[in-house]
Amino acid sequence: MGKTPLWQAIAASLRDDIAEGRYGPGDKMPGELALAERFGVNRHTVRHALTLLKEEGLVHSRRGSGVYVLARPMDYPLGRRVRFRRNLLAAGRLPELRILGIESREATAEEAAPLALAQGDMICVFHGYSLADAQPISLSESLFPQTRLPGIAEALRDGKGVTHALQQAGVADYTRASTRISARLATATQALHLRLREGAPLIYATSINVDPDGKPVEFGRTWFAGDRITLTLENDGLA
């Protein structure tokens, strides 16, 4: 295995500085000369590292002023009662959900199983992406059993989120039954939506939400921007 390029190692170190709060949102980063001295490299190498952080949406440049931190990764709790809007508000962030598309179609065998459906049963599929303080943090795909949840598509089009849509479809409450987490690399289209470079690290999570009777009401797939989110597991019986 080849050695990690110096500029990537420097970017990783600065990324850690931001994640650990050494530089907070709005803070000015040290100048290129200071960083070059810190890491024992030339300014071109530092500039390359800072460009990567800009592509990842962690910092931005102000002409004639320097490089500033946009935001550090936010903690995102995963538990039985995961709620996107509530999580972001608790973290002091302004949540926003944008709709990319809503469709009705037959479920594949892979999609039907987690929803306790038969292959070919109708599902409603919601495609969207979430933002915190106007910065994209995740892409999502949510699948709902359409026959079991009448009016779910129309409720989702209101743009008020999954919790509201499920309530409109007759599900007063729901909990997370399971979550699986793995890693992915951003495709070109994912990178475009999340304002990342193609191949940037993503956290991939799949989940199943159930109603009070234990019936599945949502199978979700989420791709989180890896450098903007820290997933934390709550000790509340999450499977």
C-alpha cells in the first residue's frame, strides 16, 4: 500500500482540529505560511489540503481575508425515537428537508422484506436531502407500504417531514426497530447534492421504523456526509 500524500494527511489533521472544536464555526484558520511551518511543508502543499476541505464544505475563503470554518461535524443521535428535525434543533442547527421526488411503484424482493410485504406490492418512495443551517448533510430514500398507509404520498408532498406524513396517514407514533451502518464512497450525483468531491467518504445507514403494534411503516436508506456528522448510539434498546 502506498503512502498517504502529504496534502491528504494535512487535510485529515485539520479536519480533526475542526471536529474536536479547536476551530469552531466562523473561526479563521491559520494562514498558509503558519500551516506550512506547522507541518514542515511548502505552501503549495498546504493550499492543496485547504482546497480539499473547501470541496468538502468544511471551510470557505474570503478574498483578501483568509480561510474560515463553515461548521464542524454535528452529533446526530441514533435511538428508538430518531427525529430529524428534533435532532437538529437540539444541536442548535436550523433543519430543512428538500424533496427530490416521490413515486409509487412495485416493491422489489429486497425492498419488500423489511416492510413485511410481498414482492410486487405497491410502495411509496420518497427521495430527498436534508440540510443543517443551509449545508447539506444527508441524502435519503424512504420506502412506505402504500396500501397500509393511505394518503402517504400526498402527506409527504407537504414537505413537513416523515413524522408529519405518517401522522397524516394514521400513524400517531413510531419507533426505530433496527439500524445498520456501513461506509460508502460518494457517487458523482451524491457528491453534487451534498457539495462534496466524488469519492468522498459517506456514512450509509439503513433503518426500519415500526408503529406501536410492531408493523413496519418505513424502510429508510440514508447517506450522510461523513465529515459533517458524528453518529452517536443512544442506550435505549436500539437493535
